[in-house]
Amino acid sequence: MKATASGVRHRFAPALVARLPNAGIWLRYNFMMSADHREPPSSPEQEARDRRAANIFLLVAGAVLVAIGIWLANAMVDARRADECLSSGRRNCAPIEAPQR
């Protein structure tokens, strides 16, 4: 490691860090952090809980996307039917229900 003017020790050569100007603070923080400051590895139980939560989230997100796709397809079919009706010259393509008097 090499000390810099700011007193921060870098694992990479300063030239490599200088070539990555858009990498941001995360890159420098993640790769230059010493091993004693990193969080300890998760337990297998914690990893299983995290995987389960991620799977549930992905399942719900997938179901929402499928529901949106079905709604969009039905809306497109209805629009096509209305367009075909109007193109044929009819006027009562979307009747309005009126209460009986």
C-alpha cells in the first residue's frame, strides 16, 4: 500500500485510481477499505432468509408484470374492436347504459 497526501492508504497504484475518474466514492471505498473494517460473513440462516425474501419479492414482481401484461393486451383488443366498429361506419360502437324510466 502506498500513502497519499491525504493520508489514506491505497491498495492500487495512484495511476490506476487516476484512470477511473467516474468510478466514484463507492469504488474507492469498496476496494481500498482494509480487511478489518469489512462486515463479517453472514450466517447460513441469514443467507437463507435473504434468499427467501428475494424470491418472494421476485415472485410478486413477476405476478404484477404478468397482470399488467394481461390488462394491456385486453385494452388493446378492446381498442381494436372499437376501431373496427368505427371503420365499418357504425355509430353505436360503445353504447351507454341508461337507466330505465
